[in-house]
Amino acid sequence: MATEPLRWGDGTRWNSGATWDGVRIVKEKHKMSIAVLNISKLNDADFIKRAYEIKAGLTGNASITTPDPTVAAVGLLISSAETSMAAAKTADEAAQKATKDKDAALALVAEALTKWCVQVQKESGGNPTIITSTNLGVLLDQVQNLSLSEGDNSGDLDAHWDPVAGRTNFEIQICLTDPTVEANWHLATSSRKSSTTLTGLTSGTRVWVRVRAKAPKTENDGAWSQPAMKIVP
């Protein structure tokens, strides 16, 4: 679709060859350019530098004679931003120091608690009643001598292990493939005595079993027993 040629205020057509106040209108061909800021990927320091560059470009510019907002107003905004950046830097440095001081203080507390733990262990002689009286946790003994035998029915395995002093709650896990992979273990059952019967297993399959003593929430569970393996009858 044809467009109306660009004309000057008196109707003279652009590129017509006419003159304007004695100056010949020169024929030019160019694409319209788009003004961009180029600030989106800049860090704070480079952003301020770029702001000063643009401010300088609009200061006394013969083509853009009345910038809005004014150059002075933008200058004040830039100065305010620099002040805020300096304050943020100071705050960051203070926060980093505060974090280091906090970590150092916590480390001193941990060191003191560790000394207490060593002392309690030594003076209690490993007596769990004395240990728990100090509100320290008790690391339970590892379940020992876990053994597996055929159950009364096909698909059953009987598991037996040594009792753990003071504990009557045990967790039993089984594994059907590669017991060295922790994700292969899953809960089978629990028991309130040092034995249990695993039921519903598939005859002819190889099954690994492990057991640990459970503790109250304020203490640590015991270590897992060494796995025992048996083919399900």
C-alpha cells in the first residue's frame, strides 16, 4: 500500500531536492534505529557506570534539549543509588562477620559439650542410666549373632538375634537384591523381642535380613546388624 511521502511543516516533501533556508535537503536512505539501554545483564557497578554514560550523553545534547526527567534529577537518582549500594555492601560485610562470629561461638559450645560427653562416658562406666540422666543420648550396641532358619510354613523365615540390654523394640529390614545398596533395603516388620518370623516371602528367592534396636526420640537407634542371608524354603 502506497504511503504519503514525509513532508516538512510547509508541505515540502522530504528528499524532494528543495532547500530549507538555503540548505539543500539531502536525500538519505536508512532504516529506523531503535534506542536501547543495554543494562539488563549488567552488575550493579556496571549499571551505575552505564547510567553515568547515558547521563553524560544527554547533558547539553543539542538534539534532545529538554530530557524528561531532567539530567539533574537523574543525577540525584544515580547518587542515591550509589549511596544505597555502599550501605548494602557495608551491611553484607557486617552480616558475613556476624555469621563468622556465630559459627565460631557455636563451635566453642560444641567443643565444650564434646568434653562433657567424654567425661560422662568415662565416669559413668558406660552405664546407660547414668548417661541418660545427663540428657546425653545413648548409642545402642549393634545387634549381634543374627541368624535365619526355615519357618513352619513355605515362604517363612525365622530370625533370631542376641538381646540388647534395656531395649525391647527392634526394627527388621529385608533386601532381595544387592545388600550393599542402601536403597534396596526396606522395612519388613518390627518386634518387641529378639526374634521374629518373616512371612509371605517367595520360595526359592535369596533374602538378606538385618536388625537394629530402636531407641526413644531423644536417643540414637542402634547400628544395623551384619546382614544374614538365606534362600526362602
